[in-house]
Amino acid sequence: GKIAQILDTAGFTPGSLSAQARQLAGMANNPWGRFQLWLIAGVTALCGGNQFAGIVALETVLFLIIAGISFVALGWVARRLWGHT
């Protein structure tokens, strides 16, 4: 019955939109879907509403986070294997 958010792009998954609608209606919902919608909408807005730039920026940041965690884990394993501190 009320407009909660206007989305200018089609880059959102049906599951995330459904989770947001269910949350607004006070029904059980998927917190991960709401987080995904919030994250994509925020990054897209940060990039001036350009969906492509927003998705590229988001994927780049996620790649860097995963790469950083991987390098730390590999360093930990290497220290364990070769006994260096």
C-alpha cells in the first residue's frame, strides 16, 4: 500500500525484491536477500545510478576482499609448514 523505494535499474534479483517486500509487509523474510538488495542499491546510487559501474565496483571490492583473505590464509599455512615466524 505504500512506496518504500524506487529502483531505477533492473539489476536486482527477484529473491532480494521479494525479501524486501515481505519485510515491509511484516512477514517472515530472507535477511540475506534484504542485505543483497540494500548493498546493490547503495553501490548503484553511489555510482550515480549507473548499474554497470555499480556492479563492477561491487565485484571489484568483493574480489579484493577474497584475494586478501586468501593471501593471509596462504601465509599462515606457509608459516605452519616451514616453521618460520
